[in-house]
Amino acid sequence: MPEGAGLRASDPEQTITLVEELELNRPEEIRNASEDGKSRIKASATIRPANVSERSREALDGTTGEIQRRGVSVLLRDPLLVGDLYRISFDRDALDVAPVLSICDRCTMLNETAFEVHLRFLHEIALHERSDSSPT
């Protein structure tokens, strides 16, 4: 691949759009199986370390992608450590879910300033959508 080629989206919204376009290009059977029980809700999310030794670290702000009762994907500017415990809170105006403890089980670098992380909740949540967010 030539130097400078590849994903260059520096704007988080543009990165989300590119990821969504890639997901639309998957075969229908795979897309249907992976979307079972998931909602695509864009909401602000704040992620804080929940490990006792790390609670003083700075919080990270991101935007949700897919959310389900057992976990959520979030687009962030910085990576999370896979296996670490985090407390995630959502913009209650867009997504009526109380703050929840979760474990980072995946972190994918999309480019130098964009990371898609998946957080698995320690307990299932009930999804209550608000505002003009729309489920898929």
C-alpha cells in the first residue's frame, strides 16, 4: 500500500460514517446475524477507569455506535486497555441508561486519532431510547 494511503478521517463523525458504510457492504446473512438484538444509537458517552488504582485518571468522551443489553461500541480519540474495568455513563437525554460497570474486550485502531472500543457490561441493561435517536 503506498505511503499516505488508507483511512484518513480525522473527524469522529466522518469516521463513524465510514465504519457504517463498511458495515453496509457485508453480506446480508452476516449483517442480519450480527444485528440481532442491537440498536444503533448515537449518544455521548463518558468513560472512566473503575479499577481502584486508576480512578484518578482523566475521563474519556466518545460517541456510541451499536448498543445492546450486554455491551456497547464507542468511538474514542484514545485507546482503552483490553481487560480493564471501566464505568461508562451516557447522555441521559439521548439514551436513558444509568452508569454501568463494563470490561473493555476489544479496541481497534481506526486511525491515529480514532479508536473503536467494545465494552461488555457486567450486568445486562434495559435500553430506553429518547430524543431523535433511531434504532436499526
